[in-house]
Amino acid sequence: MARALIHMPSTAKRNDVVEIRALIGHPMETGYRPGPDGKPLPRDILTYFSCRYNGEEVFSAELHPAVSANPYIAFYTVAVETGTLEFTWTGDKGFAQTERVTLTVAP
């Protein structure tokens, strides 16, 4: 399991705009670099990231070989109700990781 870091407030007022920053540790091997034997190293990248807020997708991104190792993604959403934000990364070789963070919304 890769190490994921998610930075966001744990509380917000209703209708506040909330910044969310997510980073995951992953080598993001493009499949183009030669290995010690001169043959290309096998591709191993994250291909998709999504964030769901109480089950509704609020942000998603397709990732490609040009994305750096340990991809960092920042985006905003509006705090509408208390609930869970679910962050999911998927990739090559069956990679899948999901992290959940609770956001408490005050009236």
C-alpha cells in the first residue's frame, strides 16, 4: 500500500470553499526508460484519481506517463453537508487505493 497524504480542514461552515490537497507515494515509471540491461523498464503509472463527497464525484483526473512520481493534486469543493470525502487512485498492475476523510460542516 502506498503512502497517501491528504491535507484539508476537518471542519468548515456551510457553503465555504474548501481547498483539498492530496499526494500519494508512487514511482510512476513511464515504460520508456531503459533498465540496467538496456531494455525498457515496465510501465507502472497511476491512471486515474477521483474524489467523491458523500458518494457524489466532485473531482477526477486521468493521469498519464508525463505525470511526476508521487503525484500531487490540489482542487476545491464547496462544503454543503457533513460527510465523507473518498479519495481513490487506480493504476497499472491492479493498483488501487482508497482513503477516506470526514468533513464536519457547521450551519
